[in-house]
Amino acid sequence: VVPVMLRALTYDEKRGACSVGSNVRDAACYVCWAFARAYEPAELVPFISHISSALVIAAVFDRDVNCRRAASAAFQENVGRQGTFPHGIDILTAADYFAVGNRVNCYLTISVYIAGFPEYTQPMIDHLVNMKINHWDSVIRELATKALHNITPQAPEYMANVVLPRLLPLSVGSDLHTRHGAILACAEITHALCKLAQDNNRSVTYYFSEKSLEGLKQIHQELCSRQLYRGLGGELMRPAVCTLIEKLSLSKMPFKGDPIIGGWQWLINDSLRHLTLVSSAARQHIKESAVAALAALCNEFYINERGEADAALQDELVTQYVSELQNPEEMIRCGFSRALGALPRFLLKGRLQQVLEGLKKITVITPEDVSFAESRRDALIATAKVCQTVGVKGDGSQQEYVCRDNVDQIYATLLSGVTDYTTDSRGDVGGWVREAAMTSLMEVTLLLVQSEAQLIHANVCKQIMCWLAQQSAEKIDKFRAHAGSVFLTLLHFDHPPVPHIPHREELERIFPRSEAALNWNAASEAFPRITQLLGLPAYQYHVLLGLSVSVGGLTETTLRYSAQSLFDYMKKIQGDPSALESFCETLLKVFEDNLRNDRVSVPLLTMLDQMLANGCFDIFTEQENHPFPVKLFTLCKEEIRRSKDIRKLRSSIGVFCGLIQFQGDMREKVFFQLFLLLCHPFPIIRKTTASQVYEMLLTYSAVLEPATGEQAMAILSDTNWEAELPVVRERRNCLCDLLQVPRPQLVPK
């Protein structure tokens, strides 16, 4: 029975897109659990080593959590009843029911501890090599290779003399999954062996035979000659070999000057150049693997004894990468942007301005590449990475350092990303650019603060903090949380503090350091804080711009908490005429600057409607012809002129109805505007206008004589406003005559 059960513990058969082994493995664990209860310890002694190893392997390396837990329970039962399992209590403590719930933890942490016991080391390594590096699930293959890396120090000779020679033929074999797993395993084991050799002050090639080193070199050439980088298999092969390149470079392999370096460089460039041909799921992984490989390769093989780059190679590499940034394919721009961001300092030396100019060009939105949000995002990330790589020197050359001559250009590039609100069929893709811009601004600012804070100008710091405040008040939780986190990082940074932050003392009071971290994702926590910034003149405009989008938005929770926080602030300033005047001026400026910009103007109209209905401007109703409502009316009228946007028109009706409460000549103009909308070509607009004017006459009954008001309401309620336009126009003209408002005249076409 035991041999069958041992096979059942690792049984896994792939059928179609899924596997049908987990039930068998679960049942096998139950059989092991039953063994502990059925037999005396003496009867099981001959099989103990096999059963204990198999259960440990199932508990740590099984793909399914229920099987890992079943194996852990069976192991526990055997340890308790048989008492003969090697190191049973120690292993149980590390691999209990709850610990084995997390698969990554099992592979990368628990497995290393258990492999420390010699009875289990070799069976675990053999299982990973025989069963897991060729597993049908790529996640398991990758975890298995990382586990082999971590276990290598426990059995370096076995890995070098037995496992590696077994893996090298598999890495150029015919089965795709085995090939993928074997290449990654070769990379991880080689890296672990080299690290071990260095730690023991031995040569990096101490553990490797000549044949093994040659085999590692041959992998790329063999795959290339058999064209295995093409097609669907290439989506696995490219990142796997890029990982191999990265690990061999980090291992400081003695391949300097070898022709294989040119082959590896070709693969990295080719992978970045053909990102558009791979599936969207594999794209990001290939890009990241290629960029990581490039960074390691350059650091190891392109630097001479003096710490400099070969001039011809540097010129070719940097010029080629910068020219690829202008490629009409977005993904190619992304790949080469990130590649430039990964280049080491000695390759950027003397070429910094060329790289920054190239990256700056693709952050600018032009009509041809308006939807290339991902390339703009990657260019901003790369700009910050380049700055961190070259470092800061105020009086240095702009070809080598971040210095006085180029710091303004770098900030201008990064700040342009914060205003990217591009949308396409995928939604708010500009959000990716804004997120990258905020992170990059933080990284560059903290880099400057720690090196030469005098390079940060007051106006730049004010711009950064204001834009962050605006993003912290906007409607998408994820971007609001990111902006809030960056805002507080800059505010609370102490080594040394960021200079020129406007209203620092007030901000420290609003966001005290002693409090637990603010959850920016939750609208209920974020908006009550961020609306307090409306009282700080430097931030008022930007926070109000961000709030307009949230208060007039569609998401119920965001809308509720942002509106409530805004109304609370408005109540607070009702008794302070100067604060109210300042707020109204800012509000009108926001409206004026965003006329016909539907992203802001439509929610802004909705917000104004709510503010007028909530009596936020009641103090102005006592004055005749107050400039605020007059200007607001003019802007609303301009906003909806010739508009066919139903949401915008409906929001404007509410604003016009709210403006009726203000005294003066404007009242007649408001009625005239509403009566124009009563004969709008869209029936839904006519109907909505009639309904809202009716409610307005009920709410603000004082604006008309009681008898006139009743007649007007009768006409509004009795007319079918969805009828033909000539019929509707006649009824509307009756209302004009009744209220003594001039009849709108048809403009001859």
C-alpha cells in the first residue's frame, strides 16, 4: 500500500485548462492520517523516512491549500501517535495548519527551515526538480525555482554536481513548461552557488565544472538557433532567459569579452522592440525582466577597470535607446523608457541631457499620441530613476548631475504629468500618468532635500503641494490615497524638512504626526480633513478644483462625504465676510478657467446646484445685484451655449433655479433663460425645466405675487412639455406675458 500512497501524494494530471489531482492527494493524506491510528510504531519503522518526507513535501509544496493542510494534519497525527518521525515537533511548529495556508511562505520560508534537517534536504530538492519545475502552473514553477535558490546553501555540492547537470539538458529540451522551469532553476541555483562561494572567499566558479559553465552559455544560443523565442512559447522563454542573464550578471560570471554578451544584449533589445507582438498579459513581465537583465548586464560587463564605459558602446546604446522613444508604437516607447531608467551611472555620464530631453519629449501630449498614457507614465518613472542614479551636485555639469541648470527642466517635465486627465475606452488612463508623476516628484524632491535643498525653489514646492492637495480631494479612491500619502510624506519628512512648504504650521495641525495613519481611501476620513485646506489661501483654488469633481460626481459615498465636508466648511465661514468673498472669487475663477472643460464644468454645475439649494450663499440674497450671482449667471449661460450634453443642461437648470433667490435685474434674465430652456429641442430638457421651475416657485414663493405664482404653476403643471414645439412655444409665451418677461424670438437661420 505504501508505494501506491506515496505516488498518490504527488499525483497531478492536467486535463484541458485544469488539473484533476487534488482530490487524490487529499485522500492520500487521509490514508496517512489513518496509518498513524491503525499500526503500531514498530510496524511502520521501515517506511517512516519515505512517509515523513512525502508528507512534509505535500505540506509545503502542494499547489492547493486544502492538500497542504491535510498533509500537515496527517503529519501532526503521525508525530503524536507514532513518535518516530524525524524532527517531528520542530517541523510541526513551523508548518502547522495556519502557517501552510500561505503558499509563498511555504515555498520560500518554511521549506528552507525544514531543508535544514538532513533527512529532508535531498528528497525536497529532488521533488522540486522532478515534479515542480515542470508543473503546468507557471506560478508554481517560479516559486519552485526560488525555493531551490533558498535551499542551495543546505546542499551546495549536491546542487552543483547532480542537480545542475540534470537541469542543463532540460533547459534546451522540447517540452515548453520543463524548459521554462529548468532555465529559471539554472539561473537561481547558479546565483545561489556564486553568492555562497563569495561569502566563503572562494572564486565564483568554485562550484562549477567547465561543462556547466559552457552549458549555461549555450542556453541562449540553442534557443535562438531553434527559433524558440518566437510565437506563444517565446512569451515564456524571453523573460526566463532575461532572468538567467540577470542572475549570471549578478553572479559576476567570468564572461567579459565573450561573444555571448552580444547575444544577450540582442535578446534584451529584441524583447523590448517586440513588446507589441506579445499578449497584453505577458507584456509587463517581459518588459520588467528585460529591464532588470539590462541593468545587471551593464553593471557587470560594460564597465572597465577605471569605472568608465567604452565610449563607442555608450554612444551606440544611449543613442539607439533615445531614438526608439520616438517609435510610433506605444509599447516600444514604454520598454525603452524603462531601459533608459535602468542604465547605470557610468553609461549616463556625459549623456544625461540627451536622455532627459528624449524622455521629456514623450511626456508631452500631442494629437498623434494622446492615448499613449502608458508611455508617458513610464517616461516619468524613468526620469526619476535617472535622477536618482546620477545624483545631485548643485555646481556640477548638466551632462552628469542633477544641478542648477537642469533642475527646473526636470520639475517642469514631472509637473506636466500631474495635469494629465486623458480618457479613452479604458477609462481615466491619465490617472496612471498622474500617479507616476506624484511618485516621481516625491522621489526627486526627497533626493534634492537630502543633498542640496537650496535647488528647490519656493514656487516649485508650492506647485507640488497644491497639485497634491488637488489630487487628494478628487473622486477616484486609489489616486486620492496615493496623493494623500505623498502629500504627508513630504510634509512629515524630517531629514532635513522639505523647504518652502506653504502654511506648514497649519498643515501640521490639520495632519498631526502623532495620529494613526489617515485612511485616504475612505471618503469619510479623507474629505473632512482635506476641506480644511480651503481656509489656507495657497491651497484654496486647487482643493476647490478637486472637490468640484468629487461633490458633483456620481459615486454615492464620495459625493455624500465630500458634499457634507464642503457644507460644514461653508457654515463655518458664514459669519466671516472676507473668507466668504475670497471663497466665492476662487469658485468663480475655477469655473472661468474650466469653461467648456466637461471633466470639471459638469460636476461643478452639479456642485453649485447643491450649494445654492443648501443656502451656502444666503448672505448675498439681501443685496441687490450682488456681483457673485451676476458673474455666476454669465458663466453658466456661456457654459451651456450651443451645448447638446444632457447632463450638463440638466445641471445648469438647477443652478438657474437656485439663482432666482438673488434680488435685482438678474431675476428677469434668469426667468428668460429658463423660458428658453422650456422650448429646448430635447423633450427631456423641456420636461425637466418645467418640473424644476415648478419646484422653484414653490420654494421661493416670495419672488412672485401669490396670484401670478399660482397661474404660472397651473400652466407649468397642465402643459405636456414633451408635445410638439409650436404647441409648447405657445404655452411658454403665455408664461412670459404673465411674468412680464420678454418673449424669446426665433433666430432666422
